[in-house]
Amino acid sequence: MTLSQTNTNLKKSRVWTVAHVAVLVVTLGSIVGAVLAVGYGGLQFFRWATSPRAVSPTSIPWITSERDCQRSNRAWKDGQCWDAQHDYHF
């Protein structure tokens, strides 16, 4: 075997070719990106779940009588049943 054949065989048999490095970088980048995306989504959910709730009074359209409204611990006003504890996240 000549020296040029040995160099050719070594070049062909290298484990870390440019293509291998590119595939490795893309794969690791995808994994890191996915982990960051999931982490960010989890953080946003945590912030939403623990945020103080703003209370927005709203009328309850399916309660049509003052008696039923008072039984449900709500307030009857202007011919409508009002829920003062309504959470807009609901």
C-alpha cells in the first residue's frame, strides 16, 4: 500500500466528517430548542395559573327569577341575576 492510498483510506474512514458534524449540530439544536419551547410554555402556564384573578361581575342568563337567584347566593338587580365572583378565566 502506498502513502497516497493510506491517506485516501484515512480520509474516507474519519468518523467526524463535515456531514456528521452538521447532523450533530442540527440534532442538538433541535433538542435544545424543543426543551426551551416546552420550558417557556410551562413558565407561561405557571404565570397564568398563579396570577391574581380579576373579578368581573356578570349576569347569569339561565337564572330568570329573583328567588332562584337568591338561592344561588347571587344578587338580583334590574331584572337580572348577577354573579359578583365571576372569574374571566372561566
